[in-house]
Amino acid sequence: MSAEPDLVGKLLEADGDLRRIAGELDHLPEAFPRRVNADPEQVEKGLAQLVLTVVELLRQLMERQALRRMDTGTLTDEQIERLGDTFMKLDQRMRELTEHFGLEEGDLNLNLGPLGDLL
Amino acid sequence: MSRSLQHEVTLLELVDRVLNKGVVLSGDITLSVADVDLVYVGLRVLLSSVATLEEQAQLAAGGAQR
Amino acid sequence: MIHVYGLVDELAELPPTRGLDDAPLERRWIEGLEVVLSRAETPPSAEVSREAVLRHAQVVEELMARSGAVLPAQLGRAFRDEAELAAALQEQAAQLVRGLERVRGCVEFGLRAVGEPGVEPEATTGAEYMRARLEQVRRQDALVAALHEPLAGLARESTLHRDAADEVRAAYLVPRDAISAFRETAERVAASPGLTVVCTGPWPPYSFAAAER
């Protein structure tokens, strides 16, 4: 008898680019041993990834808030224009910075994981 | 679609359930490992709590829950 | 150290599997609830291994196959002795009893979906940008609803979480007699253009085991 659950039998349906979902495995708080990387370039890249992820998250949140307000009609035309202009420029700047550090969009994509369910 | 990706994805679902879901009974012995990712997760919670709460409230009002 | 796998109702017999560290499984009535557990020496470092996670999952699976209802326990806490376990169960006894009823006869299915990576909207003015983004968000919401609602319709309960990055996670508490209808529907809705979708299950009802807030 297998001492491990039958994982293959659990996959009901999968459609699309699974790498975008499988990548989350890296971000689960878990006890699996991890390699320690002390290469300075990698450390800098790791820090950049952290900082840019935070900034990107903030940007997405603010944008969502603004879109929601726009949807419910509680923004003036001037506000919409100003916000849109800011978000557009911020998005562009983020793409530049991400590229500068040799990162990809997918690298800035951390999930809330378990804490997401507390909200 | 590669079999190892399927395996990884399903493993993700399993580990997420075992470590993050399920009933929590208050035992004194805590089994865990300090994890750098928790820093990432913590920051994200701090920054996204308002937006996510609003969003979930809207979804719930829309009848997503039964 | 006592490790708990979950609470059960109408457990026909203990599965022949061994628990964590190959310890034998035990069933005990404590505070009016039947608990499945195993014992081990308290480890010097309180770390869980990958093996332990998989073994815990395996035990809970086998409990589900043999019980009328199972409340899976989260892996993360252990008890020095039965007295401590009894105290913990007493704290939540009423909710645990309700919990068993809530999940009785049901399995869990999970759904994860991500939208396509953010396409930069073509816009020259701020207002154009906002209009284009709003359109994108509305389209995304519609895709998610088309995916979630048919499945939620077959479930006793469901949850839906959205992360900032347009990622969606849902869980469905599905009665056993609706499993095949659920599978058919999942097959149909999972092939959604514009979304990467993963549907897994049947799982023991982990996501519906904790007390509702």
C-alpha cells in the first residue's frame, strides 16, 4: 500500500499554462529545506524582487480602488484623467525597473497564501 | 502538458490544504519552520487587507457563497 | 507528543496505514468526539518534513474513505499529552460537532485560475487608460463568474478568494452524490479561453473544517 496520497488521481482538470500556477510552490510557507544563496548578485536581485513586488502590489491595489470608484461614478473626469495618467506612467516605470534587474513580470507575483484566507 | 507540472500543481493544492486549512486545535507544541516567505506574505497582508476585504464583501453580496 | 489527523464520525475501522514517523494510528473518544491520532517522541527541533505532510494527507484521505464525516486537522500543532488534547477539544467542542455536520457526506474540490498577464492597454490619455483597464477588469470578472457559478451551484457551500494579481482560488463542498455532475461541469467550464484553470479533488474537506467566522 502506498504511504503517499495518489496525486495524479486528484487532478480533475488543467487547462492553460500551468507554470503560472505551479510557480506558487516556491512561495508557500513550508518546512522543506531550502538552499542558501549568498552570491551578492543574487542577493541584490532578491532584494530588488522584494521591493518591486511590494511596489507593484501597491500599484495594483491603488489602481483597483480607483477603478472601483470610477465604476460607481464617484470620481470626477479630472480625477479619472489624473489617476489614469499616474497609473500609466507608474506601470511603465515598473516595467523598466523590472527589466533592469533582470526580472520578469511573473517574479513580482506573490500570493497571499494562507493569510489571504484570513481576510 | 508535462506530467511533472501536473504533479507539482496537485502537490501545491495538497500542501496548501494540510498546512493552511483544516481545523486548528490549540496544542502547545508548534510544528513549523521559520520561513523567509512569511515576510513577503506578511507585507502583502498589510498592504492588501482593505482592498481584499471590500472585494470579498462584494462577491459575497453577489451570491458567490451558498 | 500526540499528533492529530482529524475528527471522525462513524469511522468503520482505522486504516491499516501508519502515521507520522511510522507510528501506529489510534482512535480515542475525548470530550464526546472521536479523534484519530498517533504518538511520537517530541523532536528536538519542532520541524515538519515533506514526508510528514504527505503522510498526514494520506491518513486523512483514508479516514475520509472510511467515515461518515471527517474534519481534517491542520498540520502544525501537537500535544504533550491527552490532557492537553482534551482541553483543546473542550475549547471548541460545540463548533467541532457543528463542523462534522457541516461536512458530512461531502468532499472538497479546489479551483485555481489566473488571468492572462496584464496586457498594457493602448492609451494616450489617463482617461483612455482607465476606461481600457475597467473594460479589462469587467471582462475578467465575467470570466471568473462563468467559471465559478456553475460549480458553486452544485456545492453545498463554496468560497471564492481573489488576490490582487487577478488570481482566483475557490473551494467547493460537494455532496458525494453530486461528484460526477461536478466533474462534468468542471470539464466544461475549465476550458475557458483567457484563463489558466486548475481543478483538483476530491479532497477531504480541509477548507470547510475550521469554524465559520
